[in-house]
Amino acid sequence: MLTHTYIYTISDHLGNIRYVGKSNNPKQRLNSHIQDKKRKHKFNWLNSIIKSGNKPIIEVIDIVSINDWEYWETYW
């Protein structure tokens, strides 16, 4: 049973953070975000980074209890 999860940010190559999320596997989640065409604004932003020859940067900013992740995601 999971006891913790990760709060992460996604930023561009200049360090501009545009997204905060929660995942048990942040690297895999980034790939999901890149493929998720339903969230058009985020999809376009991530793909504009990639098309410019850069990579979106995912960074774990906190490790939190699985029971409290909603609070911490909102906090960050």
C-alpha cells in the first residue's frame, strides 16, 4: 500500500513554472501530459517547448502522505 506521493512542477527551459501536480510516478506523468490532447492549453504549451528544441522540466518539490496530497498540491 502506498504511503506517500509526489508533488511536482513542470516548467520550461527558462524555469517558468506553469503547472503543479501530484503523481506516484512523476516522469511517467510528464509523458502522459505531453500526450494529453484533451487539455489543449497545457498540450500546446508543452509541445511548443519541445518544438523549440528544449524539454519540459519536471521537478519533485515535495513528498507527502498519500492521505494529504490534495492539501499540498493546492498549497504549492
